[in-house]
Amino acid sequence: MKVTSVETRVIKLRPRSPYLGARPAAAGGEEYYRRPPWRSLYSDRFETLLVKITCDDGSYGWGEALAPVAPEVPQAIVDRLLAPVLVGADPRRVRPLWTTLSGLMRERGHLTGHQADALAAVDIALWDLAGKAYGVPVHALLGGAYRDQVPTYVSGLPEPSDAERAALAAEWASRGVRAVKLHLGHGIDADLATYDAVAAAHPDLRVAVDAHWAYDPADALRLGRALDERRAWFLEAPLVPEDLAGHRELAAAIATPVAVGETLRNRYEFRAWLQARAVDLCQPDVARTGITEAMAIAELAAAYHVPVAPHHSVGLGVAVAAGLHVAAAIEAMPAFEFQPGTMAVANRILAAPLPGGPVSFPLPDSPGLGVEVDLSNLADPSNLEDL
């Protein structure tokens, strides 16, 4: 069994409403834009990179890189750097291939960023192939699942006012949802007002806050202590992502767990945060780490008794499936991130939609990732730009 081809495809889908709501008026017509006070670039489209690895026996596996802006960059890395090494290899040797591929640019400082995103897509495709070759789901290859249902939390209440966010939270609660995460970072008073409005929607609702790296240490501490009084579920990304020491000091000063992980790509980065006790909840994104590295991160976190809740934002169906297999195979895994807006788009590239949400996903039981990509669903040119 040998790899004969590695194909890449950039997908750009324009949904009815952009991720996290309408673009700011100041953004104009720019392709990518900021949402102040958040620093990152965003797009009106769901952008991603799909990778298909095919073998000489006709079998194939699908992978996906979480690339919400400029997926052409990891595409070039797969095409120019990774694919030539993969052709002729046995795809069932997933971990040895990870070692080979991750070493290609490692000594040049490229074990993170776009290189890691490209590696993640290839790694996911190899696990899909290996599962199909052995006739078992990926979670079985990872040593077995700890749960038959993967619990989720609803991430984001994309409404313009606190009253509307609270109403949406109440609607989710009526469907059995008991955990939500708010995308905030708009100032301490504004964040707490939103928190209070949403928390009042149901007495058993756990509420987490994603601050989108917006605060300085003093304000993060004030917010954290106010969240302590409210018994918040966790506080995600409170400070700039490079400030390990600041996160360590904050985690030591508040009771609310500090969550970090979407910016980190490998076990070495997570090790520094875990050793420093700067993180209380690890959030690796499988479409940015790959399955191999995500499991290594989870085992490392377990040694520090830190739970792992895989991050997920705008990846499509292959990325969701990969995250579910990893989430099922982690012992201390409180919940998988469920993005309602994303899921409506994510299933459009699949022959059959992933079942589940918003409370949980059933454990996939088909060989490999258990999903089949069908790009004919994207035939309407008004919804697809393939660059």
C-alpha cells in the first residue's frame, strides 16, 4: 500500500451571515478585516484547505487544515514541501511519517504557524486512510474511546444586544444545552453585563468567557475576580498569546480556570505552559495540530492533571470529525466546542451530515474518520470560490 497522489483544494464558502456576525462598518469592502478590539483578521467566508491522499489500491483519506484566512498558504506548503515526500510512502505508518514530515522545516523554525496547519491536514488524511485500511474508526486506532457520546458546548451567541443574547441562550437551554461560551473582550463592564444577562437565562447554565486576548494583566485580573464571584466555567485567552508569565500569574490569582490553546501547535509549546502552571484547560485545535500531535498534547496535559477541551471554530466537516475522534479518546475531556453557525456550513462538503449537536455528538463508528467528502454539493458558484 503506497501513496500515489496528494491533492489539495482551497474552499471558500459564503454563508448567509458571516462568522461571529456582520462585519464592522469600518471594514469596508476588504477581503480580510479586523473586529476591534480583537486583533485577528476575519473573513466573511468560511475558508479552509482540504487534502486528499490516494493510494495505489484506490483507497484515499481526507484531511483539513483550519485556515480561516489565506488557505492558499498551507496549500502551497502541502503541494511543494510535503507531497513529494509522501508519494511512495506507506500511509499506515502514520506516526513515523509525522516524524519525517515535521522534521522537514523544523530546524528552520517552521514547526508552527502555516507549516503546522499544512502538517495537520496531511496527518488527519493519513489517520483516515489508516482507519480505512484496518477497517476501524480512528478513535480505535488511538486506543479506544472513553465515551459513546462526545459532550459539547455552544460557542458564541452572535446577537447585537445582551437581551437578544440572553433570549438565544434561553432558546438553546430549552433544547437541552447547559454550557455556552461568550465571545467577549469588549471591556470589563460590558463583558460582565453580557455574562449576567446570559447566565440568567437558565439556573443550570455554565457560562465561559472567551476574551480574545484583549486585556492587559490588570484588567484581566479584575475580570477574572468578577468571574470568580459568578462561578464562571472558564476564562479563555485573557491576555496576549505570547504572555506566558502573565497567564501564569493570572491563573494563580483567580479560581476561574484559565483556558489556552488555539494559538499553540505542538507538545513543546504546550509543555512550557503546563510546566509554568499558566493553563488550567488546554484547547488544542486538531485541524491546526493534527491528530498525532493532539494526542501527544493530551497525554502531556494528563501528566499535569489538566483537562483538554479541543477547540473548534470555522473548520468544515473533516476537521469536526477529526476533533470528535480525538475528543472521544481523551480521558479528561469536559466538552468539545460546537459552533452552530459553523456546523450549518461544515456539513455542506459532506455526502451525509455529521449527526449530533448541540448537546453532544454520537461516537463515529465507521472506518477512518467516518465521513465522506462530496464537493458536488458546492456546485453553486454563488456559494463557492475555488482559487
